[in-house]
Amino acid sequence: MALTKILDGGTDFGGSTSSTVLISSDSTGATTSALEIDLSTSTDFAYQMLVLRGFDSSSAADMYMQLRKDSNDTYLTDSYLSIIGSHIMTSSSASSSQNGLWNGSYFRMVHNNVTTDGAHQLNDMKIYFFNTATDKKAVVGADRFGQNASGVVREHMAGKSGYADVNDRFKLYMASGNLVYDEYSLYGIKKA
């Protein structure tokens, strides 16, 4: 069994020199038209990861995301490439599908909508951000575990920005209605 050590407030996985740093968090939750979170522009991180817990929507809808350019504080509204694979289990069958965008105005983060179950908020997601602090095109990946109106959903997403810019913020929003969430944590994974 590998030994896990705590070093300088970060986690050392298996004895390597990498560590995880909490960049920002919110444990109070909210209902909002758009959840905007600042990304670190430090080049010390290999990537950043958002853990979004307990989310749903005020109307059954898909979730989208845009990145903001650090140079002029404007959100990119074109040239997003994204693909999503989905697996759904209902009371009567299992199915798989895919969807995405080519040169879209946003990253498509969800394509089988989320529940409107405000009492339970049955979705959790991890979003990974690569190359957001460099002059390379940003790469994004996501894993969603949760439920929609039909059944249990597992979705995985990959995307790439069409612009080579430093991105200092992102926003998540629903195709319609508000985003409701319990909490989030944004982590930076330091380079080795």
C-alpha cells in the first residue's frame, strides 16, 4: 500500500512531489443565473480541477460554460469545440449517446439535462482545466455523475478553446432557468 503524506498543506500522492492546493471554495451554495469562479493564472499548476457538488436546475436544462480572457476581461463567445458521451439507466432500459459542438459559443457541459429536484440536487461534477494560464489553447474535461428526469446519468466531456489566451475566470450557466448548487471547491494540482 502506497504511503500518502501531507506536505505544506497539500497532499503528496504516493510519495511524489506534486501537491493539491485549494484555490477557492463556497460551502453555502446558491441559486444563480451564472456561477462565475476565478481561475488561477499561476503557471505553477499542471492543471486545475473544480468539484461542483449537489447541483440541479430550476428548469430541466443542459449546462454550458464559457472562459474569460485575462487580457481584456471578456468572455469568449465563439470557437469552442466540445464532445459529450452519455450513459443513462432508466427503470426499463440502458442507453448511450453523444453530442457536442463545433465552433460553438460555449462548451457543452451536459447534454441530457439535469433534474429540477431542489430537495435533493442529485448531480455532482468534476471539471478539469488545462493550459488556462499559458498562451496555449485551453483544454477542458468533465465527469458528471447524477440524474435527469428519466434516470441515472453518467456523462464525460472533452473540449478545447479556439483561442490561445490566458483565461482567468469561467462561468457555468443553464440553457434555461437558474443553476442551483450546494458547494464547490477549486483545486490547483502543482507540477512535479
